[in-house]
Amino acid sequence: QVQLVESGGGLVQAGGSLRLSCTASGSIFSFDAGAWYRQAPGKQRELVARITPSGTTDYADNVKGRFTIERDISKNTVFLQMNSLKAEDTAVYYCNTLYRTNLYWGQGIQVTVSS
């Protein structure tokens, strides 16, 4: 099994920045690919950013240019650097990874952006 734990969330003012971390443990050999999702009240969970094993990245249109997904494979950690935060970025953020055909999710972490 794989366990994913998010950290780094909290409260930030609009225009500010946060850096989320997702650290994997358990049977995973190399945490080289993952994604960040978020879910706000009354909305469906949406993909925010993802990184593939080759290192390519993809972003939702409404975060493009503001968010960056990164990884430190040696530390089994995927990051989400969030800059120029807006009130509409407020949500619970989840990281996930697909490992050996199984999908694993973190517990979620709250990000609140005050306007």
C-alpha cells in the first residue's frame, strides 16, 4: 500500500503564496508522478495540476501561470507552489498518485484565501 500525506495548507491573504507538500510512504518505489485536485463546497472535485513520470506538467486553465507542480523524487514528495492566490482558490486540496494500477489519495488539506 501507499500512504500520501499533505501538508502546508492554511490561511493566506489574496495575492499571497502557499506551498503544499505531498509525501508518500509505504510500498511505493518511486514517487515520480502525481496530481493535485481540489474541492470547494458545492463543487465537484477538479484537477488542479499533474506531473507525469517524464516530468511533463499540466494545469487547469484557472490556475495556469500561478501554480507550479514540482517533485523531489529522492524525498518521495510532490509539491504544489501556489502564487497570486485568489479567494476562489479556497478549497480542500488533495494529492494523488497512480501506482501499479492502484489510485491513492491523501486525506486532504484546507487552503483558505481571504479577500
